Amino acid sequence: MSDWTSLWYVWLILLNVFLLLFCGITAFCIKFCCQKKRFPVETFSRHPSDLSVIAFDSDSTAHSTVT
């Protein structure tokens, strides 16, 4: 069995894994704490919305100037 101290790349990989894990846990905790302190957002009531549609025919002047 080889000496673990000579396998520097294994320690480097383990360090990267632990750093990523630590950053993920920290981000989760910060997000969780910020969501708890945030005031409840007032939801918008559902109103029917108006929708405008603009249709272009193939005979329109805008189409004929482009082609």
C-alpha cells in the first residue's frame, strides 16, 4: 500500500469536494434564513387581462417592402 501523504492529488480532490459541499451548505443556509426574514408578499388578484393581437397579411405594405 502506498503512502497517503505522497498522493497529493487525492488530497486535492478531497479538498475540492469538501469546499463544494461547504459552499452548498452555506448557500442553502443563507437562502433559508433570508426566506424566513422576508415579509409575506401580497399576491395579485386574478383579473382577466386584455390581449392585443396584431396580424399581418401577406398583401400588407410592411411585408411587400421587406421582400
